[in-house]
Amino acid sequence: MTAYGAVNSLRNTLDYILHSSHSSLVGSSPYILHSPLQDILEKLDSTSTSKSRKKVNALDGRIKYLIWEFEDILESLLYQQILSQVEDEGIMKEGACGFQGLLESLPSQPQIVRNFNMARIMNESHVTSLMERLKEMEEEYVYEVDNMPEDDDEDESISTRSGNKPKMIGLSNTFQHLKEQVMKNEYEHYIFAVVGTAGIGKTALAETLFDDPDILGHFEHRAWVTVGRKSQSDDVLRSILTQMSGITQGKKCLVVLDDVWEGQTLKSLMISLSNMLDASIHILVTTRDSNVFFSRSFLYTIFVPFLNEEESKELLCEKVFGEKECPFQLDKAVTKIAKKCEGLPLTIVTVADILSKSHNTDPKYWDDVAEMRNSVFTDAYNEISKVLFPSYDYLPQYLKMPFLYLGVFPPDYDIPLSKITNMLSTEGWFHRGSVWECLDELCTRNLALSNHSTGHISYAIPKIKTCRLHSSWRYVCRGEAQKNKFYHVFKKLVDGLEDDVEGQRCLCLENNLLFGIKEFCTSVRLNCASSARSLLFYGPYHQYPIPVGDDFKLLGKLDVLNQRLYTFPTKILTLVLLKYLAVTCNGELPTTISKLFNLRVLIVHPHSNIRICRAPSSVPIQIWDMKELEHIEILGKSLVAPSHSACLEILSTLVGVHANTCTILELSRKVPCIRKFGVQIELTPYDEHDDLINCFGCVSTLESLKTLKCGITNPVVKYDYAFPSSSMMFPSGLRKLHLSGMGFPWEYMDVIGSLPYLKVLKLRAYAFLGSKWEARDRSFQKLEFLLIEDSDLVQWKPSSGSFPELRHLSMKHCYKLEEIHWLSHCTCGGNIELVNWNPKALNCAELLQPCPMTWVDVTATYSFDEKPITIMFTRYGSKEETWKDVDEDFFRVGVVLSLGLCLYELDSFIVLLLLVSWGLPH
């Protein structure tokens, strides 16, 4: 489980020392880098899900603690050596004393600490002892993996249906869609995959389909087998043939394989059934993991969505009250309870079972459940964990630690991909390029929810911009992480006094005030001062400063973005092993920030309630001496390039900083490997706005740049740019471009449209001016995502052959917009989003004609009324226009639109009368 992550972390630490300009390794320590332990741990991935992993997991824990013990010694001595090196080199300032003297004497230049070597900071016996003990455990691990017993869980044996026919609540659209596909498919052999996380209703959906009268009439033979983790393909085949007694030659057969875990089982069954049955066989497979399918040919996949709030409440009431109505005095609490289940039927049913058995109708009891003030949800999560845990336990080794790490983030938080990437990379588990692949696989396995996990495939990009965990999975992750000393989440005072706090590697606060309580701080420091590597303040934003934990000397990660600091806490600068630092502070960054020469990620945000009417302060020039920096995100401060030759050669992200048209060129020369560049350009009344064109010319020299975000701090609308559009240049490899406040004419867009790899284009705050944008022929060949927000655009007219890959078009606050188009040559479906729309634009969307056999989903949101209105409909491209899932509100509002009435111009009382008269929500 966590040994794999511990091995990678230790390797990262040793590799850093080995290649760093600040230190060096001698002796046998580098040989740890070549230990085969990682490959040995990966042997577990090739074992069957039918095997018990209890002994292997216990041994995994022993290996982890051994590695952590060695890493603790290594980093403790390294920390001490950095401080003692100051005195050895005799650079302690004369007369300096106390903390400030120590701070000022810390080396900021690499050459001062370059002569570290492992012989000085670690006794060779430590390394020898580690290697010997690891060797013994490697042999034991190989033996245990090769001799894993079968799991003795009786509930996992092969079975047929129980005969119960549970009522399916919700999923009606999903069911109808699946039924149509199963019945109309004429291929001789075909697989239908029903995919979703554990407990989402895959089996209920399959059972409803299996017993449907139309299905019974369509298929002459049917068979149902619950496969599970332990079933062998021969046993499953035998059960299928038993249920299909009689002649099957030329007949239509439906086989349901419920809860399939292994791809090899499915592959063997397909081959056997094809050879043994001369029939038309449709196989319906339910699975948690879409990776079990060995081929995408003859495969139709449907993803089971979560229930909405109304369906969740209906299911909860049906399980608790049966045929009776929900008591009026409990309705509000029931609504909250259903919402907290987050649409997962397994959670709803489990909570309902506990509520039903309590026989308690006291409203206070139900209110306590809704606010999680009693044990009902905890008891439910404990039961649910037994169902969910195997999905985690049988994950590949390289996915377990990232998955557990997702649980550290607070509930209802969409975790940005960039944040996960930075945090996991600084832990040493991954190189940056592989983090996205891991998150994508976790979403594919239905363990994490991406930003587009809506129950159907989304073709809009970015494919994964944010992700999150369902509350049931978060409970599993946090329980496993706490047990394995990976991290501990603190919500209340008593959490810091528990026995299992000792030795935790990561401390996460969901109540930031806890660090202001002496009793809590004393307990946590006593138990975790020597072990903690991460301190994360993830509670609600707190605007008054509290201590931030500078006593944890071995911290590698400190995140206090949710904690306002009046001034930058200089004590942080003694945490010389920090690799990740995120703070919210309006004060100046100290020039001594360069003392944190191990820092890879530096994030500084201002307190949002403060706006200073003067030029922004500058980032200290000493930041250019921090050679390990890979990510800089400093909002609201100017960054000036140094006059000397210093540059940040491995910096890949620089966002949020301010610059002017004169400094952009120098900045671009100092970051040769930048991949993501975001800058706010300050214009003064004396600046020539045409200088903006020259800025892009400077940036165009950055060959490695993939994402460019550029905004004007104080835009001035201008309609007479003197330079031709050909003067504007961008890096040819650009994938994402965000512009705001430029005020360029739409003719300049031809340059952007010629970028060969551009996939995402976001235009905000009058980035371009003019009433008509007519894209050039065959422009924007790779663009998939287009956003236009706050624009005076009236007509968007893509020409022939342009935007062939467009999947998502978003128009927000474009009040003059009247005409939009969806290209008839787009061969894949897509969606259009309108926010606070002009009614004429919605009328235009109503008449769109997509390419045959494709569709366009249209969502229009209008928020100026007291209660927002959302209209959703789909346009299908076919000869006989088919409308499905069209919101009834669309037709009613259409009456208003056809009369030429703009809702945002009507008196609110008239609007209210119209809504009431047509039965719209108001």
C-alpha cells in the first residue's frame, strides 16, 4: 500500500541530494537508488483479485516504516548540517544573535553549502543496516506474493440472481437509452458495458433491463451470473450453459455478467461462448472499472450517473417510510440528509436502513442526522467501506498513494489539476507528466470524479481540469491514510489528543483555529514534530493570523492559503527543507526568501478584501537565486528581471505576476523552459497601446510555452490599432490561450486561428472589439473549447472548414449577441453554453442543424431574475429531426422570445406575471 510511495519518496530525496548543487553523496548511499524494491512491490499488481492480501499488506507496512525511519534520520541530519554549516563556514554575522541573526546567516547562494557529503551527515552503518533489512524483507515479500491464499470471503462466490426485484428509482433516461441500444443492435456478438462506481445502481439497472417485458420478448434465451472477484471463467461458463438449456442455434441470447473485476475472465468467456453457442449473443457487463474490456470493438459503454437531489430524496423516503408520505415535520431534514448522500444509492440505502431501524421520529434526532451531529453517517460509512475497500485494495501500486492523497482535501472542493500536480510532484511520487495519467485512470476506474463526471462521456476539454471524491470514498481514504500514518485530518480539539496522532506524516486542519489552542498545539507537536512533512490549513478561510507551525523543522510542504497573514512570517525561513510553500499575505516578501533554496513551488496570494491604490509592490530580486523553483504563482506583485545573468532554468510555470510592456522581453529571456505563463500587463496613460503587439512578439520566442494567459490591468477601449494583424506573433506550439482587456479588432484573430496546436481559447473583458467575427476558412483546425465573455459581439460566423474539432462553445454576458452557428461539418457532438443571454441568440440556437448523426446540447442560464432560469435542450442532426430531453420551459419561454421581448429589459413585475401564467418556476 504505502511502501511504494515511501520508496519513491526516499529515492527522490537521495536523488535530489545526489544532483543538487547544494550537497553531494558519497559512500554506499547512492546504491539505494538502484534497489529493486520498487519492482518487487509491483509484483503484487499481477496477482488475481481472488487472492487475499492481508499478509502482504502487513508486510508492506513494515517495509514502509523501515524506509521512513531511514528517511527521518537522513533529513534530520541534513537539516542540522545546513544550520551547523553556517557556523563552520564562519559566516555568522558579527554581533548577530537570536533568531534574526540565525536567519540572516543562513546561506542563500549555492556555493556556500555545496560541500555537504553523506559521510558527514550519516553514519555508513545506517545505510548498511537498511540495505540488509530491506534485502530480508524483499525475499519475504516475494515469497508471500507467490503464495497468496484464496480470499475466504464467502459473499464473493459465484452466484445467480436472488429472485428479488428491487424497485429502481431514478436512472429512467439511462435505462431507456440502454434498452434501445440492446434491442436495436443487430451484430451477432456484442458487449454492452454498464460502468460506474460501487453502489451507484449498476446491478439494479441490469436487473430492471433483464426483467423488462420487451427484453423477454426480444431474446429467446437469457442467463444471469454474478461474477465477483473470485469467480473463474470455467465456473461462470458452466452457470451460463446451465441456464441456457435447450437448443440455442440461431437464437437471440442475452447474457448478463454482473460485477466483473478481471479482463482475462471476460476475454476467456467471450471466446468460449462464441465457440460453443451458435447464436446471436449480447453480453451485458456491469463493472466498476472500464479497463476490464480487452477491446473497444463491438463495445457500447454507458456510464451510470449519480441520482439528482429529487431522486435521492425519493429513494430515501421509499426505504424509510415505504408507501407512507414523509412526515411534514421531517421534510426539511430529509431533504438535507438526501443531499449529503451525494447521489450514491448505496449511501442513501445504508443511511435509510439505520434511520428505519431507529424507529425515531423526533425532529431533533433527524436534524442531528442532517447536520452530522450523531453517529448515523459514520455508522453508514463504516458499512459502505466494506463494499468500497476492495476497489482500493486491488489498485495498482502506483495509484494507491495518489488516490489516498485526494482524501486530504475538504468536502465539496473541486481540486484543481495544477494543485494536485504540484503537491504530488513535490512529494517525489511522480514526474509532472504522469500525474494527469494517474488521475485519468482513477476517474476511469470510477474512484474519483472529474469535472465532467455527469454520467455520459464529455468531449469538451480540458478533459480533467478538476476532480473530487465522493464523501463515501473520502471516508475510506481518510481511514486508510490515518491507519497507515500517511495523514491525519483534524476537525476538533479532541482529534489532536488521540493516540493515533503520533508519527503522522501529514497534518491537515479542517478547522484552522485549532493551531491557536495551546493544548492542541502541544499535543500535536509532541507527537509529530519529528515526523510531519506536510502541514495543510484547509479549513474555512480565516482572516486573523494564528501560528503556522514553524516548529516542524522537517516540513517539506506548508499550505496556509486559507489563513490570512498580515506580514510574511520570517520564522518560516528556518524551514530550509521546504519544497512547497503557499501563503496568503499582503505584506512584502522578504529579501531573505532565497534562504529557502530547496523550494520548488512558491504561491503567494493577497488578502482579497484589500486593494491598494498604488503601483504593486515588487517580488524581491533574490527570487532569481532560487534555482530549484518550478512553479511561481504570485498574485498582484510586479516581477522584474535581474540585470545579471541569473535565470530560472527549470521554471515551468509563472503566473499571476504584474509586468509592463518594457519588462516582458527581459522576463521571457530569463525563463527558457517555461510552459505556462500568466501575466497582468500594466498600461499607463503614457503607454502606446500598440506596444501590446510587441509584447506578444517577445513571448513568441518561448518555444516550450504551451499555455499563455495575458490580461490588461487597466484596459482602455481603442478602435484604431495602427499595426497590421501580421505584426502579432505567438509561439507555434501554444495549446491554450487566455486573453482579457486587449480591445483588439477581430481581424487580429486570423493570426490566432493559424496556430496549429491551439485547443483552448478564452476571451474575456473585451479582449476583442467589434460586432462581427467571421473566422477565416480552415482556421482553428484543432480548437476544441471556445469561451467569449463580456463582449460586444453581435454575430459569430465561422466559415467553411473552420473549427472542425470544436466541442464546447461558451458565450457569457454577451448581451448584444444575436447570431451563433454550429458547424455542419463537425462530426462529433458538442455543447453550447449561454449565460445571461440575448433572446435572439437563444432563438438562433433553437434553429441549429448539426451534422447528421451528431448532436448539440444547449444550456442557457439567465440569472437576473430573483430565481435563475435554466433552459436545456438538444438539437439532433438528422433528416427527421428528433427532440429528446427538451426542457418544457424552453417552449414556454420561446413564446416570450418570439414576441421579441427581452427578459432583462422587462419590468420585474411583468416577468413574474408571465412566469406564473405559464407555470414556470419563479
